[in-house]
Amino acid sequence: MDDRRRESGEQRARRQAPSRKRRRRRRKKKILRILTVIGITILVIAAVLGISYGVGKHITGKYMNNSNAETTVDISAEPSADAVEIVIPQGATTKDIAKLLKDNGLISNEFFFRLKCKSAGADQSFHYGTFYIDKGLTDDQIIEILKQSNTTAQNRITIPEGYTVKQIAALVDEKGIATTEDFLNEVNNGEFNYDFLEGIPDREYRLEGYLFPDTYYLSGNETARDIIVMMLDRFEQIYNTSVKPYVSSSGYTLDQLVTVASMVEAEAMLDEERPVIAGVIYNRLDIDMYLQIDATVQYANQTKNEVVTETDLSVDSPYNTYKNKGLPIGPICSPGEASLSAAVQPEKHNYYYYVLKARGGSEHVFTENYEDFLTAKAAYQATFD
């Protein structure tokens, strides 16, 4: 009797073993599902609360961004030159905006961004218009920027390298910042306290060459003076780092160096040729040779013709380097950093002449003597056919 009962117990144990295994597997799966849900919940909470691992970098505004600090954005601060332009169309939904931001690499996840907007009460509170946003911002910072009224969203003005004061004034006028007349009046009559402006001689546009070409971000309330100060401040930065260390040993005044840089800017189209052209200018100055820079004649005539004519060359102007030896009375445009660097660090060589290789091209042929120059010039003129 006991043996039969023992056998029956063993049989029951064998029969029940698969059931216990299944129950254990179900418990493991249930625990795994719970842990997965907890993990997802933690990620969502982290996204909503803006938990970050490390400190972010934001060139545009002043902010604090780490796990123990509050995130703020100063929209009046200046974005970097690489800021992404985002145009929010009128009537765009948060979903539309999230896709736009994701497509431009400004956010990593559309769903989390929309969730953050909802939790922050920012849903349906965004303004349409143009915004400039640096990459690397947190979702909170982007939300704060997009909540700003379009009237306070930053605008920008880009001053191209090689622009003259008159061209800058016209662009400022076109942007509705200040009239051409107000701008030019401030250029010539405004008082600006910068060491690099001391000793500038009298000329038609006093600040020609010193209004640094760059992209400037605006609040919308700037005056002509404000814009000029922004450009002079930028010039001062470049001057201190790229120009000032070389002025005393150059044998030239700063204004003369800026004048050389402006001619390089107007003549060169390739950065690698800027120091070469600067070297040509100094070589001619060293032997008291006419500079014969076409760009100075064009500045005197206020023209931009591809070919300088005999009539152009006859203009009576201190900027005409075909009729006057030495440097012109001042810069002929606003040089960029590459041209300023070329003016203070020219290439040492024996070239005295240069001419474009082909019409509409960018590359020049440099020669040491006039005969080779005439040959290169004939080859250039042949490309007009």
C-alpha cells in the first residue's frame, strides 16, 4: 500500500513539474514587463522634467543647463553665425513645429518634444515667424524661444565682405533699420571711442574699411549708431587678435594696412591668393611704382564694370592709383579677416603683376616682369571671344 502511494506521489510530481516551470516563466515575463514599464516611465519623466547628463552649450543666449540648475534663455543675446533659420508658418501645430525642428537637427525626438510642450503648457502658444536657433539647445530652451512674440524674435543683417560704406548704408535702409542719410551722417559725424580710429585722415567716408563685414542679430530697435557700434566692436575683436600684433613692425599705420586689406578684398576671389596680392602691392610700394589697382579706380568712379576703360582711368581722385603713386587716401571697402591677415602677413615673392586667367574666373596669373604680364593679359583677353 505504501509503495503504491509513493509511486503515485512521484507520478504526481512528474505530472506537476511542467506546470511549475510554466508558472515560473510567466512570473519572469510579468516581472520583465513591469521593469520595462518602469524604465519607459523613467525615460518619459526624464524627458518631461528636462533631466540632462552634463552641461549644455548655447552660444545664443545666457542660460544654465544642468541637473541642478534652472534653464533660462536670453533671447536678446546674439546667436552664432551658424544658427539655424526656422520659419514657423501661420497656423502651424505643435506637431508641425516638432517635425520642422527634427528635420533641421534641433531636436532628437518629436514625441518627447510634443510631450514637453504639453507638460509645460506651451501647446498652442507658439508664434509664427522667423527664428534663429543654435544647435545644442535643450527642448525647454527652444520652447522658450518659440514662445517669444514674432515682434521680438531676432532679425539679422549680413554685411558681405567687400561692401563699401554706401552699400552698407543702402542695406541698412532696405532692412528698415535707419535711412541711408542717417547712417552716413553717423558714419562721418558720430563720436566713437576706439583706439584704432585715432588719427584717421579726412576723407569722404571716415569709417570706410572699419565697419566689419559679418552677420549681426538685431532686436528690432536699433538705430544707425547701434549698428555702427556693433560693426566697430566686431572690427576691434579681429584687430586685437589678427592685426594689432603686426602693426608696429610693419612700417605702416593701421589705416594704411586697412587700406591695403581693402584693395586685397576687392581684387582677390580666392583666399589663397590674398597674401600673394598683398605681396604684389608691397613690392610696388617698395620701388615707388604706381599701384594701378583697378578696384581703386572703380571706387573713385562708383562703378563695378568688369573692364576698366581709359575714361575710367582718367578720373581725378585721390583713390585713382593709376594717376597717384602710393596708397590711396583710405580704404575702398570693408575687408574681411582673411584680407586683413594678408595685409599684415603678405607672401614674400618677386611678383609685380597679376591678371585673371579667364573671363569670369577667380584665379590669377602672377608674373615678375611686364613682358610676361602682357602675355598673360593677351591670354585673358582671348577668353572674351
